[in-house]
Amino acid sequence: MSSPQSPSPQAAPLLHQAPGGAPYAGYTSPIPVVRTHLGHAVASEWTKIRSVRSTMWTLGVYVLLVVGIGLVTALLVAANASDGSLDGENPLSMGFFGLLLGSMCVITLGVLTTASEYGTGMIRTTTVACPSRGRVLAAKSIVFFAVAFVVTLVSTFLVAVVDTAVLTDAREPSGGEWLKATVGVSLYLALLGLVSLAIGSVIRHSAGAITIMIGVLLAPLVIALFMFSESLQDLREALFEYSIPSQLGIFYSSSLTDSGPSGWDPLWIALGTTAVVLGSAFFLLEKRDV
């Protein structure tokens, strides 16, 4: 009985050795392999945020509130104003009411940008595609901040232009007032949205994070309204001065109090708060499971 013949070297397929020792056929992908970076994550998050229907609805309602209420307020004031009643008034301040109500849309969108992925389980796919959690959160923050800032800037600028044209009896706003009522307040709202995004990353539950942020927005002002005791006067004033509605009003020169933050102070407060909260979100992200 003859022994089996060994296969000739020419007939053997091209094999590579896997890390475990098992051979596998070699394959070279026609797609060039490149090292991923933050730009790829930003492009991915931009695709996500513009392709999700809830984003378009939320931004649409936001623009409708800011522009709609701002214009309606100016028209009502102009229709009911008597001669000389608008002397010395800043026409840009009419945009405050729509922006205050619309801030809840920014808060909601900020929370959903992160928390919705945990609720749907999409975060598993995201982390498989990009294992660097910090890079994912940074990309979400960059994309959301850019979207919130641009949408707010366009909306507030449109309201400011129309309100100034409608309220012809009011005084002419200065350049600094224009800057604060457009760029300044847009930066403030975008930072408020970043805080919401960070809270969504920490809480990982959409309804819970939105509830927390609405409480941050409204609770200090509501609590201060019912502090009638004389011994709580200092606390009451502090809640009024540092509440978000009061800080928003400062950009329109219409603060709830005569003391407390002024000028560009609300923006620096928002910047410091965002740095602390977002930094905490980055820290906790690396310490917890997906």
C-alpha cells in the first residue's frame, strides 16, 4: 500500500498565520486604511444629528418660538404704544420672551443628543465604530454647539432687525447692545445646551435629564417668588440674580434686579459652569460601563 502523496507547493493556497495559530487566506481591502481621528467622529455625529427627525422638529419649534413670539410681541407693543411711551426703550429687548420659552427646546435637544443613544441601544454601535468614548462625546459637543449657536444667531438677528424696523419710536440700539442681543445670547444658549448634553451623558435617561434641566431653568426663580420671610431676603436676591431667566435678560438690558451680574458676566458664568459639568461627564464616561 503506497503512502499518500504530499501536495505540491504550487497547489497550496496562500495562507497566513492568525494570532491563535489557525491559518487563514490573505485579503487586501481595496478601501485604503487610515487612522481615525476627531474629524471622522465629527462627520459621523453631523450625519446623525441632521438625519434624525426629532432634531428637525425640535429646531423647527425653536425657531418658530423665537422668531414668532419676538415678532408678535413687537407688533403688539407698536400697535398699543402711545406717543412718547417708547422713548428710551431698547427695541431689541422684545426678543427676550421668545428666547426664554425657546430655551427649553435647546435643553431638550441637548439631552437627546446623548441620552437617546443610551435609551435606544445605539450607543453600542457607536462605541464599536469608535471605541474612544471621549472622542465621541467631544464630537457630539462640537456638532451640537455649532448647530445651536448658528440657529440661535440667525433667529435672534432676524428678530432684532425686524423689531428695530417695527418699533420706530424706540431709541437706536448701540453696537454693543446689538452684539449682546445676537452673538452674546447665542453663545449663552449654546452653552446651556452643552450643559444639557453633559447631563444627558451622565444621567443616560432622556426624561430624567430633561426634568433636571427644566428644574435648573425654572426652579430658582419660582422658589424665590415664594420666599416672603425677611431672614431669607439675601437668598431670595441671589436666586433672582443668578437664575437663568435673569441672566438671559441681562443680554437685553432688562435684568430682574438692579444688582448681581451685569454686562457679559452671564456668559462667563455659563462658560465656567459648562466646563465643570462637561468635564465631569468626560470623567464619568471613562469610569462607567457602556
